[in-house]
Amino acid sequence: MTIRLQGTDGIRGMVRLSSYPLVKGLSPVEAFLHRGVITEEFMELYTYSHVTDLMDREIMSNGDEIVIGWDPRDREGRFTRSAVRGIRKGGGKALIIGIMPTPAIPIYMLYREAKGAFMITASHNPMDQNGIKIFMKRYGLKPLYGDDLHLTSVIHKIDYEKIRDMKEKGGYEECRDDAVKVFREFLYDSRNTWIERKDLFKKIILIVDSANGAYSGIAGDIFRRIGVGEVIDVNSDPAQGVNHNSGVLDLEGISLITSDMVYSSNGRFANHNGVKRLFQIGKDNSRSIIEGKIRVSAAIFDADGDRFYRIDYNPLEERAIVLSGDVTTFHQAFYLISRYPERYKGSLYINTIESDLNASTTAAMLGFIPELTPVGDKWILLKGVISLLKGIVDLIAETVKEVKDKQDEIGMIRNRIEDISGSGQVDTSVIEEITKEIYRLGRDNRETITTITIENKIKEGLLRDGIIRYGIGGEESGHNITTGYLRLRDRSIIPLFAGNGLKGAINTYVATETLYADLNIRDYIEKVHHPFPVGFKKTFYIYYIDKSRLVRGSEIWSGLESVIRSSCIREFGEGIELREITYPEDRDILYIAIYDKDGDQGAAIFGRNSGTEDKVGINARGRVEEGDALISIAEEAVGYLALKMKDHDNPYARAEDIILKRLYLNKSCTYKELRRGIDDDISFDRLIKEVGIKEGFIRAVGDRYELTDMGKWYRFSDNKLHKARRRNPSKAY
């Protein structure tokens, strides 16, 4: 069976030239599969394979346009040039927009009516990694499960040696200026960013952290143009390295930032420039914030700009509140249903399984219809497009309502759309087929004169309130997705769905400044921080793993399920009911829902491989009062995975072994002592962050590092100094 190359959103991995010793002599696919390395040859092969596949499936023809952009991590352009070569060798015309945020890619693709698009980025991943995201021409969807499998199969069949010296038969066009113009016009449109008053943001001092990425030079300028009182750019120099001491990644799982976390030498945010600047400006303006004259806030993005976290300074306690994607999504939802109740009552509110369970529950109380999807904004985008298809069918039905056989066909199409909702094992070709069938019904109607006529009627109809029953979707990781509206070159307007960090940021500020502007500082902070009753959520990670070991039906899968089930019964008693919920879009998520004696789902524990990083996670979600029990269950599960899934051929896993052994033998070490003997190709700061903050194996004490209880447990287990699996690894020593 072919295992797909792609993760949650395209491919990502460490980037090295094909001459690098670790991969020298390997094919591009072998380098990726066996070493986790993306070479310039792999970039070329990947884009070439996709373009030629689109031609084989008659989705595009020679000379048709393909949009390509990237974030600024590839400073010398070796990998981005290879990706462009792949497009041109495949026969496509590359529309090159260069360094641009990810949301600009599908927007410009739809604007130009191109046949597809690539974004070269590894998003929030460390700067020594890169990757490729794909956008499909129909609705700007990302590839679905079936698309990934198909492209993987195509790539395996192509011999890179046959394309190495191939001529670039396709053309190219430099389009960045035009793409920037289209993107700015999209953001300034009041249908997309909901600014109703020019003075709405006049009291805000805003720190804009672009993660030295694609929003550098763009986000700050747009905030100034929409009327933010004062904008301070930080981390807007790509030469400093994307996501380096910046961006959203370090904020994940953090709700509050205290002064100690910023100002102590080993504080978690001691080197995070965006957070440090927020505290500096906040402290300098504490009195004015308390008096309600100003607000001090930060908009924090990732390198490719599709994710956003917000931080607000709280002068009453000299700390900052962090708004994750759960919270920013809810603020926007509350604004929409408060402002336009008839339009949004009964519309979708979508979270992924990583979200706080209370967010969906509270959204339902407001009048939304909540749904959960697997992790990945592609599944939220799919929900949006399904809502769009349903709206198009309703509009077609209006035009043929007196023709009985057409109503029968419309009913069949509605059933096919519902089938998509319940089956994740689909690809975008199914969406394409359904779309064509819908429009065929419209063209067959005698009252319809031309194809253009029916398409224009549909475009106009989709702008009516209540036609698209989609409210908002969001991920805890910082994606916010509301319906967007794009003006095309013919001046017509189409709806679209795309994760857009800047759009989400602007609309979150619109929501809070509209809903809570008149509150005193204490009440304002409380409302902004906790717009719904907070539940318990915590995620535990193990890095440098062999992901192939945790798949449905594997030995480790069965062992993990057994550990979780027995731990749940131990912590909650025999009165609970445990149900495994299977998500067809991603069958390799082990999701155990915990129901109480009244039949209500109060909690969940689930394990999944990351689709974007080299890690596996155990996620605990539930009620606040169940937090201790959920932590105990999750710790036992992650302890099991730590012993079973480490890939000790991974260079970072080997480096981790070295520093853990060193700390075990020496009790404590300085940074310099830990660094000694570690390969120069290892990003040591990344290693320390992942082994320490993310895995929790080491901690900083003053200017030295030592093993944590979890680190001691793992190190002893790894050396077989004890054989018994501890009941609770974090408390074993």
C-alpha cells in the first residue's frame, strides 16, 4: 500500500541540497522518506508531478497559469527556483508572486483564474525546514485525502533523472505588485474586514510581530491604514530568520504570560521580541490603560501568515493574556451573531478536536450549529465549500422549481453533497464533478440563455444573506476562517474560504472593540480573555519519532488504546462509558470520548501524529474539575509513546540522547557544556526548546540545566535501569 507523502497540510521537512552527505546518492523521494530531508530536487519533482498530473486529468493544458509564492526562509532562492522549474518543465506558466503570505496565494489564483497554486513554506516550523502547500483551482480548496494519495502515487512513478535536464517549456510572469494590490483590496473590503467606524481602533497601541516572515512590511502598514492609533513593528526583518525569537509557536498552550516569564534569564519568553516589546510598552503606559485612554496589544503571526494569536497587556496584574485561536474564533462568532442574528442563527460553528470543548457548547447556546473536524484547516475549508455548494443548489432550485425531473436530480445532488460531509476519503475531483452537474442543471433550464448568464446569477445570488449557512471555523493553533468575498477581474464577486491571519486579527479587534469598548479595564480584560467558560485542555508531545509506528491497527496503536482505557477507568471509575470516535478524514487519530453516567461527553483523550512536525501528541480535553485526572491519563499515555516511538536514527534524537545522558551523569550542565559535541547541523536552540519546553525532559535552573522528573523517568527507562512501567511517569522520582 502506498503511504501518502503529505501531512496535515502538504509536505514539510528539513531542507538540504542534494549534495548533502546525509542524502547524497539517494533519489529525491528516498531522501524525503528515509532521511526526512527535502532537497531542491524533491521540490522540482513535486511541482512537476502535480502540474503534469493536472494535465493528464485535463484540468489544465500546456501554457496554463500556476501561481507560486513563498515565505522568506529560503534566502538564496535555491529551493524556490527549483519549484518554479518544476512548474515550467511540466508545461505550466508560472505566475511568480515571490514573498507573500499564504492567504494571498489562493486569492490571486482565483483572481487570475489560474489552474492551481503552490506556496513554498513550512509555516510555523523552525527556519531550517521548508515545505510545499498546494491550492486547487476550484474554490481554492487544499488537496484532500484522496488527492494526497493520488499525487503520492504519481510522484513514485516519475524518475527524477528523466526530468533533471528537461527544458523549461512553460513561461513565467513576475506578478508580485499585482498580487499585493489584489490582496490589499481584498482586506480593505468591508465584507472581509468588518470595520464600520474609522475611529474604532484609535485607542490601540499595537505591536505587530510578523515572525520575520511573509507579513513583514505588509501587516503593519495595513493596520496603520485601517486606523490603528499606533503601530509598532517588531520581527519584520527576514534576515533575522523566520520564527526566530518571534511568532506564534512559543505561545501554543499558554494562556497567561507573567513578568517572570519575560524578565528572568531563562524565562520562556526572555528572547521573544514581540512579547518583550508588549511588556515594555504596557508597563510604560499602565496608568493610561487603567484609565481607559489606550489599550496595548500585540498581533502575533507565523512565518507564512495564515495563523494569528493576540496578546493584551493587563496593567492590573503586570502580566499579559494570550488569546488562542479558540478565543479569537469565538469573539468573531459572537460579534457576527450579535450584529446579524438572522443571517447567522443556524449557521455552522466549526472547531477541530484540539479545541476547548466548551467553545462549541457555548456557540450552540448562541444559536450556531457546532461541528468538530480533525486537525487541519483543510477540513474547515471543506465544510465552508460544502455550505457554498448547498447554497448554489438552492439557487439553481429556484430557477427550475417548476420542472419535476430537475427537482429529482437536485435531490440526488443534495444527497451526494451530504455523502461528502460524512466521508473524509474523498478528493477534490468529486467537488468538481458536483459543481459541473449543478451548473449543467442551470444551463438545461429553458429560461437560461447562456452559461455566463447562469454563472452570473449564481454569483449575485450567493451574496444574499442566509444563502451560505456557514458562520465561522477556527483552530486552537490560530486559524480563523470566515467567508471572504473576492472581486474578480471582470468586477464580479465570488465567495471564498481561506485561513488568513491578518483578516482574523482585524476582525477580532473589531469584535472586542465593538462588544466591550465601554467596559472598565478589569471587566474588559475578563471578557476578552474568557468569552466562554474555560474548560481544561493540555497537550503533551514527544519529538523525533517514527510516525509509521502509530497507525490504525498497529501494535503501538493497540497498546496506546489499552493504556488510555485502563487509565480512564482508574481515574474516573467503572461508571463512565468510553467510546472511540473515528474521523473518516483522518483515521489515524485515536480519539477516546469519555461519557459520564448521565450520557454527556465531559472529556476526551486523543493521540495523533503531527502532520507538520516530527512529533506525536497526546491531547486531554474536558471540564476544569477533571484536569488532574486527565493529566494523569495523558502522562501515562505519553510515557508509553516516549518509550515506543523514538526514532534513534534521527539526528535530533541522537543529540537528545547525548544531552540527557550528560545531565544524568553530571546532574546539571551549562548551555555551553550541553552544546559540546553536538553536530553543527543541529539547531541547538531548537533542540533545547523541544526537549525542554515541549517534551518537559529538562529545565533551566539559573544558568544551568537539569533533568526533570519526567526526564529522569525517560532516561532511566531508556537505559533499562528499571523495567516496570510507572503508573505516573511525571511523579516517578
